[in-house]
Amino acid sequence: MKETTPQLVIASFHLHFFYRTLYDKLYKAPCANNYVIDMKSSLLTLVFSVAFVALLTTTFFMPASATIVAESVKFEPKYMDLTNPEEIVTATIRFGDPYSEEVLNIDPATVLLEGSLPLLSWNTGTKPPEFIADFDGYMVRDILWAKVYHMGAMEPNPHGKYMVYLTITGELYDETPFTGTGHIKVTVPQSSPPPPPPP
């Protein structure tokens, strides 16, 4: 439920009583012969009540879009030498049941690696349903360098092997968000140059 729901409900009740009081004053005022005109008041009150109920129903019962968590995200290459990265890094995304077919509805324009790197190209497969995203390998290498740096493994010698997790986020065409995480095994040779500064 949205954080603004209590404020909307309170505001709706205030509006309800305000308009009810206004209608009573305008349309239920006694005439010269003490005859009370009530038809317009009843009609307006009915219209407002229907709108009020519709507002409450929408506020309380409209479901928010749930984030789909990918069943698997597999990167290719599985291993990367940070001093000699591949030009392209490919991520294959699959959703689990009951959303497995929805992976074919991913909007490529929304797909980001680690919240910042857009894809270069994309494709889909149907057996099983999967979304295949290609990313710039050198940009992925820089992200991996920064992650290894923040793992506290860079001083005094950065060389070694690390498993680095990467997250992909995006939306379907109907704006349903999704997220998925996979990993690449990273090798930092002993003779490697110093990593780029962390972002």
C-alpha cells in the first residue's frame, strides 16, 4: 500500500463532509412556504458517494506491481581476466514459474547492469524462454574492478581470484519491474596494472 493512503483517506472524508454541508445549505434551505427542496441534494449526495467509494476502492485494493525476481542470470564468459577482458559480456536471463514466459516481454530500453550500464544488443530464446543481453566487455571490466576494490582485496597485492556478483534490473513492457543477480569469476594476475579509481 502506498505511503500516501492515510492522507488520501483523511482528505476524502474531509471533502465528503464539506460537500455534504454545502449541499445541505444550498438545497435544503426552507422556502417562503416552509417547503424543503431535497431532490437535488439527494442526487448530488448519491453522485458524490459513488465517487467517494470508487476512490477508496482504488486506493485500498489496486495491487502494486510486484517485482519479478529472475530465476537465473548466467554470464558468459564465466571467467574474466581483468587485464584482458572480452569485448562482449553476455547475460542470459530466465524467469521461474509462473512468470517464465514474461521474460520475453522485457523492455530492452530499461535494462541496466548494476543500475548504470545499458545493453549493447539483445535477443530472445523460446526453448526455454530467455532474454539475452550483450554488454560492453570493457565497461563490465571496470565495474568488476571497482567491486573487487570495494571488497577490500586490492592492498597490498590485488592479484588473486574473486567471485563477483552483478545485478541486472529493468522493466517489462507493462512497467512491471524485475531484478536478477549472477556472478563472474574474476582473475587478477600478479603483473596487472593498477585498477581504475572506484566510481
